[in-house]
Amino acid sequence: MVIAKVNVGITDGGFSCGPVSGHVVAEAKVIDGEKVFYAGLEEVEGMMNYYDSDESLYEDIISESFEDGDYLDWGCEYEEYYENPDEDPEKDALIRYLIYVVRTDWDTCNAFVQETEGKDLMEIEIPKYIDEDEET
């Protein structure tokens, strides 16, 4: 699997019983042999929400043209995912890649994306994101 292109951004947020911050969204265009697909992660209220699709959903998600249930396969806490990763090593690497992109600071994220676009996913060293509050 090759990470062909990555888009990262934040939705506008809104107002629901008070101000609501935007959701961070990362989507990778992935080339897997002859197949091209889009895998993405939207962080909603501290939970990771992964999706994959035959077409890019990034602009629709960023512009909030979709309801979450229209495209998300599942959502869970990051710690829960790390305790029970996907059994397919390539899909797990792709999800961990997206987690790192979504959870790091912007400078680190941009440098990581620039360094990894065009590379084979299984050759990329993906650091585990550690929340500053969780560090000991």
C-alpha cells in the first residue's frame, strides 16, 4: 500500500448548548496494487472514527455536508484501539498512520505527511502518538 496523498483539516465546529470545537479530519489516498481507495479518520469528541471509501469524502466531511452516520464504519477510544488493533497488519498500519496524523501538532503532522507521501506504508516508521496527559 502506498500513501499517495494526504489531506488534513478541521471542520468549522458550531454551537450546540455552547460552542463546539471542530473535528480534526485526515484522509489518505491509498494505492494498493491496482486498487485505489480513500481511508480517513475523523476525531469526534476524543474518539477516532475510521472510514474507507472508493471515492474521497474529505471535502464533504470538512464542509460538514455529511451526517457522521452516513460514512463512519465505527468509532472508539484511541486506547481501546491500541489494545485491540485490526488483525490485518496493513490496515492496522494505515489506521495507526491516520491516528498519528490526526493527533500530533500541526508542524509535526505537516512534516510527517510531507516525508511519507508517495511511500509504501509498510516501510514507514509510524510513531505511537502519546497524549501529553498520559505521559509518565
